[in-house]
Amino acid sequence: MKRRQPIRVSDAINRVMHYAQPNEIETVQIEACDDRTLAEDIVATHAIPPFPKSPYDGYAFKAMDTKGASQNKHVTFEVIEHIPAGKVGTKQVQTGQAVRIMTGAPIPKGTDCVAMFEICQSDQQYGKEWMTIKREMAPGDNVMAQGSETKEGTKLLHKGTYINPGVKAILATFGYQEVPVAKRPVVGLITTGTELLQVGDELKPGKIRNSNGPMIASQLKRAGAKVVELGSLTDEFTTSYQAVEKGLQRVDMLITTGGVSVGDYDLMPAIYEKLGAKTLFNKVAMRPGSVTTVAVRGKQLLFGLSGNPSACYVGFELFVRPTIRAALYEETPHPQKIKAYLKTDFPKANPFTRFVRSTISYAHGNVYIEPSGIDKSAVVTSLAKANAFMVLPGGTRGFQKGQLVDALLFQTEQGQRDIWQDVSYE
Amino acid sequence: MKRRQPIRVSDAINRVMHYAQPNEIETVQIEACDDRTLAEDIVATHAIPPFPKSPYDGYAFKAMDTKGASQNKHVTFEVIEHIPAGKVGTKQVQTGQAVRIMTGAPIPKGTDCVAMFEICQSDQQYGKEWMTIKREMAPGDNVMAQGSETKEGTKLLHKGTYINPGVKAILATFGYQEVPVAKRPVVGLITTGTELLQVGDELKPGKIRNSNGPMIASQLKRAGAKVVELGSLTDEFTTSYQAVEKGLQRVDMLITTGGVSVGDYDLMPAIYEKLGAKTLFNKVAMRPGSVTTVAVRGKQLLFGLSGNPSACYVGFELFVRPTIRAALYEETPHPQKIKAYLKTDFPKANPFTRFVRSTISYAHGNVYIEPSGIDKSAVVTSLAKANAFMVLPGGTRGFQKGQLVDALLFQTEQGQRDIWQDVSYE
């Protein structure tokens, strides 16, 4: 067996990201744009508000008509029209006249201020409608000027923005019935392992059910990719090679799980070699997932993730997800790295950088982190409860409760532009 | 106009949650269970590991055979079989014999320990395969006992758990090809307002495009509901009443936007009355969204959200989302309330509890919050960038940078069991 040279995690990510590439653009209807990312900058196609409008229900008139008004000296206006939101006034308002106006309605011609209902008194007399006010108003009072929120042409959203409900509201406001989004990268998924049963199979001696396949399919969807399931294979070279070779014709990138250890039946390195793919690395100075292997053939990245579920999960979030997010034009494709206080002791020594499946919590303005598998069924359920990885640098002898440690958040819309470094010094 | 009595936000949520009800159960294939919630507790259908297995590549044999072995005194075994992962040994191992075994393979009959490759020397001689070791092993060394991770019958996941990739891995491991999930509640959506154009329409004087419809549809999907779009209506009583009345025959709950202010053309209160629906509240001591009105008819909740986009958004997250999460059996349906440090001054006085669209950030183990609309195009883009609401209690005169304030996180899987209170004292 050839001895493998471990490289730093950040160096490994760097090598992978060198091959990450933005995907094509496609257009979807606004109704179907949820959870996609913008493929173009979005600008304001008109000013907001598009016309001077009233932020309140009230009366519009000329402010100068109230000159000298006070508690002891009221001014009365003839109300000549009612304008609901969505309608436009039809009359030119003259001195001594007012218009009853609803929230959002355009300011009528000839008026320059709005008095809220609360400070006006309404009256019907002589077959006409009247309004009385007991204070002075200034021009512009309660008038939202055209463009006062946003000027036409303002860049509102960057290319790569994840489309959440607030983003969708902006798209709707500015008439983007068709939304330019990044095409989802198509990612093939092959699980390998003679020991693997499918989910619906009865358990047999020596076998376990394939959990990596469903898990990675789910991680791919969460990251924004389109999954092409290419099957579950035994550890046999020829059929595995053929499946990989054929799969590569259909996908932008390929994930395999298993077959990357140095055991007798591990075959991905041999397949990469026969494919003529260039191996970027085959050992990373990290736990779990040290055997994670990434190769590239032409423009296609081939991710060889570990068959161990935790290592597989970690390998995906660290190496695969950022390339998918970059394909989707995200400006911050990497998981956000923050500092958090350890909530419990972590006495285990770390010869290599360790990624601990962890849960973030908060108290009194501080952010805390603890391993998500602290009870008995830890190993099985720790992935279910994890919303972060604790990053413990290699060469350390354990950590105490209350210490500040690094944490990678991988469940938030928010990411980080630069590749995080294995160790951060403060 | 009748004077409306404002109630506290927490009281309002309390009144709504009184009518929240768990939805029916349905079964989906594991491939389609992403982002659903479990409708039943999930137990381990077998032990993990299901058989004693090897955590490493190595040799299995009887530990007592190494008694007395040391750097100066090696012990040699005859290697009688190779067992890859997924296969079961066929031979009974005798004293002096060993079996070459791969990670994950079952421990062969007659052996009680595994020595890793790294400490063994392999050899071929006399047409046989041999292995030499220079240290003592103890029974159980490198053997994962059956059930050492999880006993059969252990409850692994609670009813109401959100199905993320880690949860899916557990379901796959234990053979849940069919997954019991909560049926998505069906929520009708009607937008009202004579001023509303549809997204694809040209802008016209006095009109604005309907952004609440697409936004709420997106918030509903994010919360886990199924949306039934029932159209966009003008502020006209008869057609609006008919649309609401007809819509209620098809849905579990109904959202309307607009028509809840006290202006001349606001009509939802009248519609509720004619429907015979009981109004739970029609004024909440909060900004924005004070006019949020909720009524109930039979078991159906009718949410009358404000037509103002920000108020509409806030009203949804505070009042609608928790009822949907409860319908999905979530044990923590409310947004998680945490304390965060104000990153900027917030000088505005708050006569009522104010919900400020905000962004969470982190530094040095602290969590910070700031309004997401601090630049010019604030009002339009603040919803797009918000991942939390800052909650500023009523009766306060502004806050300074560095003060601890309440924050509601509404974009995380993590929620909170109890209704948060308007003000938290520390």
C-alpha cells in the first residue's frame, strides 16, 4: 500500500474550490422560485413609492390653508372627493377644499399635505361634507415623496442571493414574473459496499442498511442540487467502474460513498486511475473523514466520501456543499465560522483537527456549543440534532467547559466568503 | 367606528394557539420525506451494531493466544479466512488461527478481539498465510459489542421531529421505507386591495403590485403548509365575502391580507361577522401589525393580516407559523427567543412592543443583532435580509449600542415550546 500524505482541511477545500464553477442560468416563474438563488442582480424597475402617497387615512389639502389655525381658531375645508387606495383623484383641489384619502392612495393634485383622521373633525351640513382642523400643517406633512424609499435603478439584490420570502416580495413588487435563477447542479450519487442492504430490506447477518444514500440525497437537496441516484454497488471493480463511467455522462459532479479506505476491498482510487481522473487529495488531516478523496476529470469533480456515516456527512458539508453553493452563484459558499463557548468539557485529545457534531444554543447574549451526541444513543442520533460542527484543532489535549472554540454553522442561509482556516488564533 | 381594545402579543398568540390542532397522519416513501415532520416516535427496530463487529481493518483471533507476547516474543497465527464487510465468516476459528477482517465485518465465531493491521505483520509461507503480533491483547479489544451503541426498542426520535438529513439517516438505518409524517395543513390565501396589480402587470397610476401574495405563499411553504391560492380581490364586500365563504370549504385555515384597518374600505371584520366567526382579537399592542385580526369559525382559524408588507410578514411569523408547526406535531412551535447585544443605537421610542426586522451576527462568543434595514433602501430590502425580529418592549425611549435586547429567531429548525412573553426581565 502506498502511504498517503494528509493535507490540511483548508488546503483540501482550496484545491476543490479551484474547480468550482458557476452554473448556467435558467428562468422560472415567480411562483416556483422559492429556495433558488438569483442568477442576476435585481434592480428597482421603478421608484418606491412610484407616486407621492399617503401613509395614513386622512384628508389632503394645501398646507398654507391652515396658517394661523390653533385650538382656539379652527379652519374648515369642503371635502370634495373620496380617494380609496388604488384610485386616483379626478379633481384639482382648490384653496379651502380637501380630499378624503386612504392609506396608500396618491396625493391629489393641488394638495401638499395629509392630516390624519385623528386630528380632524368631520361634518355634514348644507348637503355638503366638511372637515375642520385646529392646527397648522406644513407642506410635505404625511406625504411619502416619490422615490423616497427607493430610486428607480437602485441595485436591491445581488446575484447569488438565496430566495426567501422577503426576497420574493421584492421580486413581486418590481414585476419580476420571470425570475433568472442559477440552474441546479446535477449531482450523481453512488453508494458502494458489499455490506449494504436497501432501506426496505430485512436485516441479514453481516449486513447493514444503506443510510448514506438517503442522507446524502437529502444533504444535496438542502444544498440546492438536483440528485441523480445511480445505485448502490458491491465492492467489485468492473461493475463499479462502469457505473461511475456511465454516471459521469449524465452529471455535473459525482459523489460516491465508501471504497476510499486502505482496506483490501476499497476501490475508488483504482477507479479514478482508470478514468484518468486527477486525484486532488486522498488524505485529510481531520477526524472523522480522513480518507475523503477528491479527484477531477475535465471539469467534473468526483467526491469519494467515506462509507462511515458521520465521516460521510462531514465530508459532504465541508467539501461538496461549497462547490454546489458556488455553482449557484452564492457569494458566501462556505459554512460560517464563529466562536462559541464550550458548554461541557471535551476531554478527548485531538491528534488531528476534529469536527464534532454539535448543537448551538444561546444564553444572556452568549453563544454556546456542545456535542449533540452526549447521551447513550449518541452515535446514531448525533447527526439528527447537529446544527454545527465544533472545530477542535489538531495537537490539542482536550478542552474545558467555558473555553471559546470554533464552530461551523451549516444550517443557516448566511455563509462565509472565504475558506475558513483550520485554526483561528485570537 | 367602534374603538378597538389592544391586547398583549403573548395574550393574542395564546388565544390563537387555543385553536391550534394536530393534523392527520399520512405515510410517505423515505425518498420523499425531506422537510416533513414525524407523526410518530421512531424506535430502534434492532440493536446497533446488530452483531458484534470490527471497527477497524485487522485480524480477529482469541485474545488468550497472545498471552506473554511482547517486542521480544512474537506470536504467529495461521490466517484461515478473509471476511470483507457484508460477509459472514464460514469457519470456526481455533487456537492459533486468525481471520483477516475488514471494518464493519462481523466478529467470527471463536474469536474475541481484533488487532489492527498497523500492529500486525503478514507473511506467506508453506502455501499458507500467516500473521505475527508482538503484544498481548485482551478479550473485547476492538470489538463493538452488539447493541453497544443502541439497544433494540430505544426511542430515537420524537413525534414532531423535523426530518433533516441526519434524521433521514436514522430512518434508513432502521428500515423505515415508509415514514409516518404529519399531513401538511392546507392553508387558503386571499389578498385584498383595490390598489393591487398582479406581478406580471404594468404599473398604473395609484396602483402597486401584489407582493404580499407571493411572500405569504413562500412563508407558508417554509413553515410546512400546503398553499391554496384563492385569488386577489378588490375591496368590495359581496365578492370578497363569497370568496372567503367558498374558500373555507377547501382549507384547514385561511389567511387574508388587507382589509383589517379602520379605514372606510376595510372589510374583513364585516365578513367575519356575516360568517358567524368569533373574533379572537382585532388589535394587538405591537408595531407593525397592530391591526392583525384573528377569528375562528368552528375549527377553522381565519387570519386577517395587515396589507402593509412588513406588518403582514411579522403577523405571519408570530401568529400563523406556530399554528402550522403545531399542526405538524412540533413540540417547539414558537420562534426561539434569545438575548442579543444591540450592534447599533436604536433611538426610536416605542409606545408599543416593536418588532424590528433584524440580522443576527456573531463575534467572540457573543451574539449581536441589528436592524436589517439600516441603509437607504431599508424598507424594501429589510425583509430580505432579516433572520430575526428584535423585540423592543413598549413604553421605552430607545436603546443604546451594547444593550442586551430580546430577539426572535424564525429561520432555524430549533423553536421554543412555550409562548414567549412580550417582555423578559433579567
